[in-house]
Amino acid sequence: MLMVGIISTAALAAVGMSMQFMMIINVLMTLYVVGGNALISRFIGQGRKRRASALLYTLTIFAILLSVFITIGGYFGSDSIYELMGAQADVVEQGSMYFKILSLGIVVIFIDNLLYNALSAAGDTKSSLYIKLLSAGINAFLNYVLIFGHFGFDAYGIEGAAYATVISYIFNVIAYYILIKKMNSKLDFLPIIRIKDLKRVWNIGWSAALDRGISSMSFLVFVSIITAYGTAELAGYQVGLRIEGIAFMPGFGFAIAAMALVGQNIGANSHEKAYNMGVISGRIAYVFMGSVGVVLILFPEFLVGFFTKDALTIAVASKYLILVGLAQIPLAIMFVYSGALRGAGATKTTLKINVTSLWVFRVIPSYIAYKMGFGIIAIFIIMNVETLIKGVVYWYIYKKRTWLYTKV
């Protein structure tokens, strides 16, 4: 995003919007990732490595087959996707160039996501840390080389950013394969197709996928409302969202921890310990995210200045960061407790909470505010109020403990 921002505001907005489209693609990954997480963590908790390894092999085949359809749709429909979102002509042009190349790498993105989550469910997050660190370094270097044209390469602009992303995902998949096959991993690829377990994954995954699908569509509608304000407002939102990602990361990390540890302890029939693992993960997450939130509130313009020099974009992104900085603690609770519920297989509960909250408290009020002539700040305030409400609801559901006894 830093490098793309140097090209133009349109390129910055285009790459930001592509991340919203990837949220839709993540819906299909959810079909096998969330259910796979719940079952693999339970099998590991029960000491059944062979059963978990056979499931991993089955899910890999499923992911490859599923990715083919997404690649075709993304490559040939990239223009239409941006146009449907109401993007201006320059954003459509830049975005379609970027997303066509990204679509060709969907198969490695799908496999990477599966292997990362499977190892996390088995309790191995350190290996992924080292792989992702190397991958991030490769991605950043290739961005520098391919976007601007260094070391004898042509300057490919936004297309260079897409090539760099796909190559880094290819590295991830190769590294995960070597790790699993050569380094005595907690999982293996056992070449047995487990249709019965695939059905169990589906039974958990469909509601999680529906949850993410409706949520992703809700976010796209929400982003389209922001897009209606103009390219600078859209770019400001996207830049603010990326910077907020610094605070997201601890939340995602401890959500994965909660998902894995809750699932493993339920598999071992230790329900009280499973509950406590979620509580501990939540406490650590909201300390981390709350601390980052303070930084977002105190130094917004300084942080945004790394991404763009456009005055209006800086103003919008800075106001966004100040507001979201106030919402980091309820956001941490939402991340971790929803992860714990998914680790227990209670995906129908998370579906009901997320869909209701997004539409009733975010999308519809934002649309009304836009139609009534309120500025972009009103939209950001509505977004934060919805986050607070959702955090309170997840806290209440978690404390009830009924989700601990979900059958998968």
C-alpha cells in the first residue's frame, strides 16, 4: 500500500477495494477452513494424528478444485466487479489490471490459507510465523523491484504489486509442504479421502461461510456508501483500515489461539479449561489492541503520512483512525470470543450475531445517514457504535457457556 500510494490515489483505492473482494473469496475458504479447524483441533486433542492428517489431505484436494472456479470468475469478471462497486473509471482500470493477475494465484492462496489454519489448529503457530516473515520480506522486495522497475526489470506499476503477491504465496505453499513432509510436523498429508469427515466439515462450515458471505456483502455495501462520497474519501478509508490492521493483528492472533485451544480442550473433554483459554486470550488481546488504539488516537496524521501526501485523503484517514482507536477493546473481545465459538463449532451462533449486527446497526444506519446528507465522519461513528454493540453481545453469549457443548 505504501508503494502503490506513490503511483496514484486511484491505484491506492483500487488495491484497497481488491481486499474487499478477497473478503468475498474468503467466504468459500471458510467452507473448509472453519470446519477443518474445529475437527483438526479436536482430533489433535484426542491424540488422533492420522485422522487429522487424512482430513488435511482431503481438504487440500477440495480447496484445489474449488479454486479453479474462482480463478475463472475473477479473471474474466474483474472489470464488472469494480464497476458494480461504483468505482470511478481510473479506479476500475487500475483495479482490473491488479485483480486479473491476483485471480491467477487463487489456488496457492486457497492452499496457503488451509495449511496455515490447519497447523494453527494443531497448535503450531511458530512455524507459520517464520514462513510469513520470509514471505513478507520476499513480497516487499518484489514490490520494490516490480512496481518501480529496479535491477533490470521494467516498471509494472500496480501489476507488479499483483505479481509480487502471487509469488510470495507460491513461496508459502512450498515452505508449508516442506515443513509438513520433512520436519516431523504435528500434521501430515495422509493420502486417504475422508468423505465422512468432509461432510462434518461442511456441516460446521456452511453456516460460517454464510456468516462470512453475508458479512462480506454487507461490507461491500458499506464500502460502496463510502465510495459515493468520492475517491479521496474511499482512499482515506482504505489507508485508515490498513493502519488499523496493526491493531487487528493481535486480535487475529489471539482469536486463532482461542480457536485452537478451545477446540483441543473440548476434544480432551476439558470444558472448564476450554472456557478459560478463551478468557485469557481475550484479556491479552484487548491489552494489545487497546494500547495500539491509543497510538492511533494520538498520532493519526503521522501514520497516514507514510501512505499518501494527498491532503484530503490524509484528513479523512486521520479522523477514521481517531474514531477506531476508541473501539479497539470491544473489537478485541469480538475477535477472540467469536474465534472461540467457531473453535467449538458454534458457527450458527456467530452467524446470527454478525448478520444482525452488521445490517441493523451499521449498513442501514449508514445508508440513511448518507441520504440525509451527513458527512463521512457520521459513517465512521456508526461503524464504531456497531463494533461496541457486537462486542457486548459476544461477551454476554460467551459468559453463558452453552456454546461449549456444541456437537460437531
